[in-house]
Amino acid sequence: MYTIKNIAKKLLGSKNIERISNYRIKRVLKKNFLNDYKLYNKHSSVLIQDTYHKIEAEITLRYHSLEKGFLHNPIRYRFAKKRVEELLDYLRFDDVNGHIKNVQIQSAILNLCVYYELHLKNNINISDFFSKEEYEQLKRNLLINEQPVKYHTSSDYFNFRLSNFEQFSKSRCSVRDFTGEKISLEIFQEVVELANQAPTVCNRQGISVNIIDNKDKIDEILLIQGGLKGYSESLSQLIVLTSDRSYFHTIGERYQLYIDGGIYLMNLLYALHYYEIVACPAHWGLPIEADIKAQKIIGLNESEKIICLIAIGKPVKNFKTTLSLRRSYNENLRVIN
Ligand SMILES: Cc1cc2nc3c(=O)[nH]c(=O)nc-3n(C[C@H](O)[C@H](O)[C@H](O)COP(=O)(O)O)c2cc1C
């Protein structure tokens, strides 16, 4: 093998050998991305919702809109009407009835019941899209006793910032209300120093924390993102977390930038909580055109991928956060023998 390689090198020259090798790598890379594309097409709900998990994800997306709607002060009555209609339709699926105890289904039922009761209490007619019979049927299936929002004050929210990990991590929530007061560069330096303790593949550390300190730019980016509508008025600083493709070098690492970025994101959220900064991550699951537009606004290199936005600030005196119930381990812990 060694001699064949040497002979080939002599005959073709090392430049051509390198070209052939690069061509091979490109083909494998293409094949892998194509395979990812096929699997995503087949198993995500982009095209079709044909399994319980896909339907559950659609339900979650919609009940989360209701949870977020309950945060507004004052409540915008009849909000998310289309979401309510769609939720009621999804909850009629046979597949869903077989999973009625699952936390996401219970959360959906809870939010719909609270939605109905809120409108009833305030004499707002919603019978054109949500009937009394539908409500009563849901109420019979509601097995949890919770409120869809959590109430906080600025003085109690950080009570557990120095507590043990369980209390600390359970005390962090996504907060969407800010005073508008800016956080100083010195504090950001401390936050990033702590967040930088996040592990990355081979310690490559290809993540950057970009703090947008200009309201016009923040508004432009949020307009592209679209997920923080109604909460951005008092937002005066926004983090754009990016991961740089230049740090990754094998075909197998093609998604490592997202893994490192995700791990960093969580550590950053905890670092912000530790430094008494409230935050709400805002997804960047957007098509490529969004990245191109944002790159120009922020001045990013093409090699950099936006992982997530994080709205940040100081907490207002009284604020609400979504309940966002979590699964119990019996829904997602598997032991493989
Ligand atoms: C990657 C990511 C993207 C998110 N995007 C948004 C968003 O666009 N808008 C929003 O209001 N919340 C967003 N959230 C916040 C989630 O809704 C929230 O984390 C979830 O409901 C759990 O609630 P908690 O963070 O209060 O525990 C995002 C969270 C993550 C981790």
C-alpha cells in the first residue's frame, strides 16, 4: 500500500494527489449532508405529522403561545384564536387520547381550560371558536392542578443564585420583561468569563458572545427573528451567540458548532442568572436568508453561524414567566441493557 501510494505520488505529483483526496472528502461530505437532509425530511414534521411525537411537538408549539399570551399585561382577550382552534383539533386525534397523561398534553389541556375560564370570568364571548362542551370535555381530562404562569418580584427572583445546583437551576426562567436599564461592560466581562467555562470539543472554543447595544440594530434583528413580538419594547441589549465553522475539521463534526453552541448557551444563561441579569433565549431556527441579513447588520463573517439570540436586562418589579412544565423522567429516561 505504501509503495502504491509512493508510485502514485511520483506519477501524479503531490498537488494532484491532494486534489483527488479533496474531491473524495467533498463527495463524502455531500453524501452525509444529503443523508441528513433525507432523514430530516422523513422524520421531522416539516412535511407531514404522522406520529404521536410530531403531533405532540405541534401541540406544544401552540399551547406555548397561550402560555406566552397569559404573560401580557393587560391580557389581549381572544388572543391566539387560531392557535386555540388548532389545539382543539389536535386534541381530538386518537393518538393523543392514548397519551392523555403526558405532560405536554396535560399542559395543552391546562392552558385551554385557563383560557376558557379567563374569558368566561371577564364576560368575553369566545363561543365562535371554543364551546362550553369542548371546555367541559377538556376539564374532565385535566389531571394537573397548576397555574399556567409563575409570579415573581425583582427582589425574590434571584434568591437562589448562591444556592445548591438543584435550587439554582430550578430558579432560572425565561424572563421577557425588562426595565430598559443597560448592563455595564464590566459585568458582561464577568458573565462571559464564567460562561467560557463551558466545555467544547477538544477545547476548541469557537463561540462568540456579541452584545448588540444599539436599539435600531436590535429591532432590525428581532424583526427578522419574529419570536419576541410584544416583549421587545423595553429591550436595550441583545446577545447574539455565534459559533464559527472555521474551528471544525472533519465530516463527522459537521454539526459540532451547534452542539458546542448549545452547551455554551446553557452555561451563559446560568452565568447571566448568577450575575442577576434576566434573560430569554430567542431561537434562530431560520432559513439561510435570515443569516445573510443578520450577518450584514451585525458585521459577522460568513463562517459564523448564529446559534441563538438572548434578550437580556434588569427585571421589572413584578413579572410573570410561563409555567413550561417539564417531562418527568418516566417519559424520557431509557435504560439499555
Ligand atoms: C433555543 C431556544 C430558543 C427559544 N426561543 C424563544 C423565542 O423565540 N421566543 C420566546 O419567547 N421564548 C423562546 N425560548 C424560551 C422557551 O420558550 C423557554 O425556554 C421554555 O418555555 C422553558 O421555559 P423556561 O426557560 O422559563 O424554563 C427559547 C428557548 C430556547 C432554549
